[in-house]
Amino acid sequence: MLPLSGASAVAARPGVMFLAEDDEGIDKVQRGRCALWAGRAIHPALGDLEGLAMDERRGLIWALAEESGDVLELPT
């Protein structure tokens, strides 16, 4: 079970999971702890997420905003 209600997407690498929460942003789950990692303070589109993708080799996460269609590139 995910440690967050309202999760709409997940991206992971060994030992770390990133969860998109529809209204708040991206939470990072690591070592049993879940905390907001990237939210609206970084970009307003992070308050309307629908998907995540990760490029582990380049250390990037792409977040897709549902309404605006914005794709945000965030370094991990």
C-alpha cells in the first residue's frame, strides 16, 4: 500500500520512490519515510499532476500536469 492517498503516478529507482499526488506535488519515499519533495512553490503546475517518468541515468524526473499539459523536468 502506498503511504499517500490520492497518488496518481509513481516513478522509482532502487531504494527511492517518487509519488505524484494530484493536488500537492511530488512526494519522495525513502527508508520508510514519505515527504513532499517538489510542490507548488517550485512551479504551479506541480499542483495538478497526472504522470511521472524517470531517467535514472541522467538523474531526471518528468512530471506531467493534467490541465495545462506542462511537462516539468526536475533533477533528482
